[in-house]
Amino acid sequence: MDSFSSHSSMGSGSPQMSAEDFKDQLKNQLAQAYAQEFLETVREKCFEKCITRPGSSLSGSESSCTSRCVERYIEATGIISRALFSAPR
């Protein structure tokens, strides 16, 4: 982290640094919100799709289905993230 990350009250500072700080904070907040949404989506969708009889343990097919489902969501999230965050700033 640089010295502008925690406080922007050092002198008159350039407007660009202030904008960069804001962008960084916004990105962090969006990343947190996205991670929470991702986990909730995976939990809901993969449970609905894969768990046929909830119980104290998963059957082999439920376990395999859940693994594949989570892997697909992770792969899709990676593709989307790369597309969003690789754009020129």
C-alpha cells in the first residue's frame, strides 16, 4: 500500500490520486459483494441441482455433481473476471 491508501489529507494532493483511491475502494467493495453473491449463488444452484435427498451425508453422485457444479461456476467466474478486469484503465 502507498501512503495515500489510508489518508488523503496530506496537502492539497492531486485530484487523480483521490480518484484512484476512490476507484480502489470501490473495486474492493465490489469484489467483496461479488464474492458473497458468488458463494450464495453456488450454494443455491448447486444444492438445487445436485442434492436430491438432503441427509447427514452426500451420496457419491451428489458429491460428484456438486464438485462439477462448483467447478463450472468457478470457471465461468474466472472468464467473467478476466474480461472485466483486463480492460484498459
